[in-house]
Amino acid sequence: MNNLFTSPTWTVLHLLNGVLNLMKNTATQKTHWAQSDQCVTMIRKLAIDYVNFIKECWVHASQPIPRPEGPLQFSSDHYRSLYTCFSLFVVLYLPEPGYEEAPVGDELMEWLNTHFIEPSTEEGDQLSALDRPWEDESFWPYLTRAILRGLSKASLFFLGVLEQHPSDKLQRITSTLIPLVESQPRLMNFTAERDFAFAIRRWRDKVKALRIDMDRVPEDDRSDDFDNWWDKLSDIVGILEGRQDVIERICEDIGADWKEVCVAWSIFVDPRMRREELPEVVAQVIADMPPDPTDPEDMIHATLFSAHPTETLHHAHRLDRWLSAHLADIMEAIQLIETTIDEESEISARDQYVLSYADYLHSDPALWRITVDYMYSCGEIGQKRADEVLLRVPLKLHQQNSDLMVDSRIRAGDIVGVLKDVNKTCFEYQRESVRRTVCRIAAQTLVSEKDYGLAVSYCTSAEDWRGLARIVDRVLDEYITSGPRKFTQYALAIAPSVQELRSQSAIQGVFVHRLIFAVRFARYHELVDKQEYEDAAADVLAIFVEDVAPTSWWAVVLCDAIQLLRYTPVALFPSSGASLLLQKLEEIFVRASQGASDDYLSVLIRVLRCRGEKEALERLKTVRLALAQYFARSLVLGLGRG
């Protein structure tokens, strides 16, 4: 995926949509928001940002430098094509406010000379090095094209060379032609169009006078030893006269295409041509010199010149989905294309092209952030697609990391980092239900990584209380399958969530008690490992006093407490506490005898790998014995603490 070209241009599109929303909200009833000077100015600025960035990419791709990250996805020529197309779009459809009705010729010529450089600098250098350049076969084609392109500096230089030509007739005509080329009126040099129009008329009168003077040259004097200089000079004067037949013939002779004819037309044939008048001229030109249907770039140029924006988008999509998406975005903003929803696809033309580009981006999972940004700009259907992408992000990341056998801590860190971005995106686009679902999916992923602490956090964020209960059960199962040490590690990881959950009165329930039990039981084992037996004993009692232990775990807790009951240096339980333990123990025996052994002994049977209820009860008799010994020792030593 071409990462060079995604995030920066998305930023521009994002800004554009922000501008449009602002303009819609502040527009008056008298002026449509898209037609206001302020809106057009801002859209034009953002479009120029696109053009400048494409240019940077083209320059970067053109540099013969080492690329350790691998070759670029597209060639420099591809970026050049994007550059020519987008810059032409700006010239034709986003003029500076106040210049919409101004003649367009100068801007088109600047575009043509910027992107399709002819004649080449090398040709000019070679000719200028010759003593008699008019004897070179490339001289007249070079000079003619320089005139056609409005390159006054090169034109004047080589016309000046002709003043050294042996023919005095040619010298005389050239001396008249030079000031005409030099003084050709340019719109940019006038403050009012009427002054420009008047100057054009006067200038053309002088060109006509030159034509009359040329026609007086006898036929025998119109050639030198190498060529018919009069015919060549007549073509140049024909260009200045604005004769469309001459311009078309010359362009065909020098290998130029329809673009050069149209641009020359706007300079020499009709110097006051407006943008809206261009399509009629283009239709006439391309009837004789059609664009290349196999070249998307040429077809984009032709449809832009012809004011066929829908066709432009079709060909732009052939060239690059990025181009069609961003052109469509601006075209809709300036009302070049309809905003109506297509009955079959249920989306607008703009959204069709933006979603197509988003689908292309979606082929690279790493670009999910930008992908959903594009999708969320495309109405209800785009929102649904973006939601689906977001829901798959944590699953894809989990699968990717698992396939790579990445360290579990790194995997968890990656997931958390991505989930922060997902949450941010959901908040930005007000997709709360999606955020909660993503958190639920993430919690499941984290549970599979045994990162129970983070899993609980995401379940809490999603308000998925059933999921939280399942996580607590998984943590408790770790005691059964992996033993106290692993259980303690996992359960203490979820401890920070206990205080937060207990503070939310609306969340009280059985699962909260199970969560508290898991953490308290883990803390008990941690204290035992640290030989902090008095605190450990206090935790055992708290488990029963606070009634947080599930009945199926009573037997396990009591069995684990045996070592505290047998601790001889000091009596760890007050007599009331020991009595509570005995009470819970007797309840287990009674309930088991009444047929409720599954409710009281199921976990102990799994922990001790017992063959059944009978063996489990035999093991519990060890607890009864330990309690009897504890009471006896307490009576003898008088250590009953209350």
C-alpha cells in the first residue's frame, strides 16, 4: 500500500468536509453556501494543497535514491499524471473568486507549459550554439512551437537570429515581427478586460499590416538555399492572426495533440474565451484530433476541458481511485455533480467514488484509521461499512500477532494502543454502540491472552456485565487448572477494577461478589506466600463475613485454611472466627446429605481430583479435625481472642 499518499491527503479531505459543514450552517438564504466567495476560496485553497502534495510525491518518486523500505507502489509517471489532472481541474473549475468570468487562455497556457514542456530546453541550447541555426532542420519547428506556446523569450531570441539571415526581405519582416511578438497583449498586464480587448484589436491590426507586407514579397525571394522561409514565417504570422486552420495544421505537423490546439485557440483565435465557452471549441477540435481512449490521463483532460464531470470521474477511477474520490468530493461541494442518491446503489456519485477508494485502502489492515474516516464521510451506508471495519480491528490484530508468535506482553500492548485509537474514532463519530461492541471483542481477545486485568477494564467500559462474569469465572478456573500461584497472579491483575465497580451502585450483582471473592482469595494466597499469616487469616474470615464466596468455593477456602488453623506460634483466628468456619463446614456436610453436593463440592472435587462426593467429604473431615484441634489448643492455652 502506498502510505506516502494517504494520511496527508485525508487531512485535507477532512478539512474540506469541516469547511463545508461550517458553510452550510452559516449560509444565508440569499446566497447558496457553495457559491459564496468565502467557501469557494477555502475549497480552492484545499484543492491547491492536494496539487502541491501530489507534486511533492512526484518529485520524491522521480529522485534516484535508495529506498530501504522497498520500491514505491507507483512510478513517478503515475504521480505526474495525477499532478496534471488535479491542477487542470483547479484551473478550470476553481478560479480565484472574481475571475470566474475572466478569459482563461493565460491560465491554460501556463498549465500546458508547466506539465507538457515543448519545445525542449536541449533543442534550444543546441540551436543557439550554431552560427546559422536556420540551416538546421529543427530550427523552424522549434521557433514555431515557441511562438505557439507563448514562450516570448525563446521566440524573440531566435527571431533576432533571423536578422542575420542573408535575405534582406526576411530581415525586414523579422524586424517588424519581433516587436509584435514582444507586445502581444496579456490579460495579466491589464486591470480591466475592456482595456485588454482594445489592445488586442490594435495589435491584430498591426499583424494584418504585417501580413499585407509579407504578401508583397515576390515568389522568387521567398526561399533560401535550405528552405522556403516565407512559408515558415507565414505559419508564424498565421498563428498570430488567430487562424484556426493554420494552428490545427501546425499542431498536426509538429506532433502536438488536441490540448495544444485548444490552448492556442484560447490565446490566438479567441483571447477573450471564457471557461463556459471552452467546451464548444473542444468539441470542434477533438472531432478532428480525438484524445487517446486507451490513456486515462488524456481522457480526464478531455472531459475536464469538455465540462463532462461525470465522465471525468469515470476515467479518473481507471487511473487511480484516490483521484476519483478526491475529485468527486470537491465536485459535489461546488455543485458540479448531483448529490442525489442513486436508487440502485443507494449512494450518491461522490460517495460511490469515496467508498471505492476506502475499499482499496481496506486491503491494507494497517490503514484502518484512514479507511473508516473516508467511510464515515459517506452517509448511512458508509457508516455501516466503517462500523464493520472497526469491529474487525481487534480480531485482525490478535490474529496477526498470534501468527507472528509475538511475545504476549507486546501483543497486549499493541491491542491496547489500537483500542485507544478505536475508542477515539468511535467518540469522534458518535458510534457508542460500536465502541461497546469493540470493547467486548477486545475483552475476549485479551482473555485468550490471559490478560484478565485489561479484559475486565474493557468489559467495564462496554458495560458488558455478563462478559465480566465470564472473565471472573475464567480467573477462578485458573485456580483449578493452574494452581494457586498462577491464579493469584491473574486475579491480582483485576484487583484495580474492584474499587471502581463497587463505587457504582447500579452495577451491584452476583458477578461483583464473585469478582471481589477472586481478588480477596488471591490476596489471601499472596499473604500466605509472604508468611503474613495474621492478615491472611483476616482475609479468610472476610470472605465468609462479607458473604462474597460462591457456595461451590466454600470447601476450597476451608481446605486452604487448614495450614492457618494448624499454625502453632499464635492463634490466628478469634473464637468467633473459628466458629464461623465451623458453621460453614457443617453447612456443607448438611447440604451434601440433602442432595445439594453439586452446589457445595463441585469445585473441590475438581481441585483435588476426587473420584466423587464421598472422597471430597473425607477430605473435608481434615478441616473438621483441624478446627477441633484449634479449639482444643485455644482452650488449653487460653488464647481464644473473643
